Amino acid sequence: MMSTRTPLLSPESPAPALPQGIAQARLLLPPALTHWTDRLEPALRDICEYQLGLRDEHGRPTGTAHGKLVRPAFVLLCARAVGGDPVDAVSGAVAVELVHNASLIHDDIMDGDLERRHRRTVWARYGTPMAILAGDALFTLAFEAVSALERPESRTACHHLALTLRELMAGQSRDLGFERRGVPSITACLTMIEGKTGSLLGCACRLGTLVAATPPSWGDRFERFGLHLGVAFQLVDDLLGIWGDPRVTGKPVGADLQARKKSAPIVAALTAESPASRRLAELYATPGPFEADELALVAELVDQAGGRAWAREEARRRIETAWDCLVGIDVADDARMGLEELAALLIDREW
């Protein structure tokens, strides 16, 4: 983390309509991310900064970062929640954002995705070998960021970040296995999501709590809080992958359906044992891309078979379970408000 302390709010802060955690992350993260990517070899630095949104398609610095910065926002808010200074948590926020983007680069290679955040993916723009190196570089920088501080919590942060990477890899391995094998159970699908998405948000919340002296159990409880929120977040992303507006998602219409992905709403629909479920299975088994009318029909069948309703309800249930994890913890009022605001947007987000 850089030693210079930046005010949490300033005249240059993002518009007040943004959730407070997101606003803080968008203010604090870009200079901190640049501080670490500047250590890379220039060609690799430029690719990593392209992925992070620190550079545009022409290689020009943007002064900002791409994405919603949800994970860094939770680091900062959880630091406040336990009475710490969010600025002291910036290194943890940087680490989770670097890990998140590294996993996106590698995921895009594995999935063959050509577009993310309204731009060409790193592998599509720079080639697979350099994309793999860029992902590896971001993983490395994440550990540098959390280990650079000469504070007792650095070792703990590195330990939990390493455990999280293991969970991420297990989740991704399960996800790839779903594509090669038959339809998984809903339980198996949720376990995959907990590893692939929930674990990193859980880690983000835990890293935030490390900046203050807290009872040992609090870290575990905040991590479970984040894990359940992460599952809810992914379920909503899965819904957006089917019915989302490309202007919001940054991906083509029905991208998940065209790729025959077995995301949670689709698995819920395929295992529903209804006429719509059986028709969906038939269409999903057909080779080649769907025509526009077929794509609309597949999305409608997922809805008719209950996949959409199930994912929405499970996301809401996970939000409730997340808050149950913090019962009895005296969370600072302003931080609780920020966490509630951000958690609500995980379910109903249009930004």
C-alpha cells in the first residue's frame, strides 16, 4: 500500500448516487493499483492495466479502473465496520481486485470469450501466451501488495489469500467439469459458486477486518458473510448472463446460452423435470449456435422451468443468511448502512 493517505471523500469523488463503498473504492483504488502495476515489465504492465481499465484501447492512461469494484468496496466497508481506518485496508482491497482480474483473464481464455466490459478480452487482443502471463503477474502482485506492509496482519492476509486461491481454482475446476459431463445437481452447482465467486468476496471481508483488533471469531463470521453475498452476487450475474442488457453486462445477448453454459438458473431449469425442462434439454443438446428465435425460446424455457425464479429466491436467501452471520457484532452504523446499500445492489442492480 502507498504511504500517502488520500481523503475518503473529496471534490473529485464519484457522483453521490454511487454506493458509498463503491465511491471510496473508485477514489482509492486507481492510484494504488497503478503503484503496483508500475513494477511490471512495460509490455506486461500495459496489458495488465488494460485489463484493469487503467489504460484504454489505445494504451492511454484513464485515471480510473474498470468494473464495479465490489470486492474492494467490501474490504473498505468491513474495515470501517470493525472500527478500523479504510485507508489501512487499501492493500487488501488492491489484492482482491488483482486476484479477481487475474481470474477473469484466465476464465476468458478457458471460455473462449471475446468481449468483456464492452472491450475485447485480453487474450483476444494480445494473444493467449501474453494473457496467461498477465494473469500470473496479477496474482503475484496481489501477494506483494498484502505482504509489503510491515504489520502483523500481513502474514495472516497472505495465508487467507492463498487459501482463497485454492478455493477459486477448485471452483473453476468444477465449473469446467460441468461442461464436460452431464447436468450437475443444484447442490454441486452452489458448491462450485461458493469456491469460484463466494470465496473471494469472503476473503475481501476478512481482509477488511484485519486492520483492527477484533475477536478471532469475527474474521470467520465476516468471511462467511462475504461468501454468502458472493453466491448471491454470482446468481444475479447468471441471470444477467441470460436476460441482461448488453449495455450493462458488456457481453453479447444470451452469451451464456450460446456457450451452453450450465449456470445456476440453467441447472435449476434442467433438473426441474417438467415439459419445459425436457424441451430445454433437447435444445441445449443441439450443436451449433442458436438463431435469434431459438435463443429467445431457450431463455423462455429457462424461465418456464423455474430457473429464473429459483435463482432470485436463492439469492435473497443467501443475503439473509449473510446478515445472520453478523448478528451480535457491534457494526459501526455508517459502515452497516454502506454494507446494506451494497448488499441490496447485489440483488437489484442496473449499474
